[in-house]
Amino acid sequence: MDFDLEDGLYIFEITLGYKVAEIENMTVPLIIKADDVDDAEEVVQEYLEIINLAGDFWIADITGPFDPEEYQKEVDEGERERWDRMEDYSEEDFLEIIHAEET
């Protein structure tokens, strides 16, 4: 996962909510980088808009901020789960999450 420690951004774990058949579900946490909580929320909303899923997913939970160096250390030492970066998920990946719940 190795984060760029020079960019001055913090790490946030976000969990997205979504509905399938009127039942609310949540994704596993995903990692994003941002300046602060407000910026993190904005990053998530913009990303969901870009991949055309802003109406289908919403922020259910957001943690942080975590110092990138400390966060990476905790991941490397097994003290923290290694979650995927939100930016690595495509529209198809998110749609697969929804379709997996439908079956």
C-alpha cells in the first residue's frame, strides 16, 4: 500500500452505505487521502459523482485522520487491516458489490 509521505495528506478509512431491496448494507472500509474530514467527505462525493454512483452510495462512516507514516507502520506490523484504496475501485467494482447482495 505504501503511501506518499511527502504530500502532507492524512489517511482516512471510509465505509460506504448502499441499499439492496430496501435493506441498508455497508462496504468494507476503503482508504482515501485528504487534508481533513471535510476534504475527505468532498473527495468521496466527487469520486462517486465521477463514477456515476453518487445516488447509490453514501458515506456511512469515516475515521481518522491518521498520520500516513504511523498508519503504514500499523499496517506493516499487522496492527491494522490492509484495506483497498477507494480510487482503485471502478464503477463496475461498486456495482459488483450491489449485485453480490442481490443474490
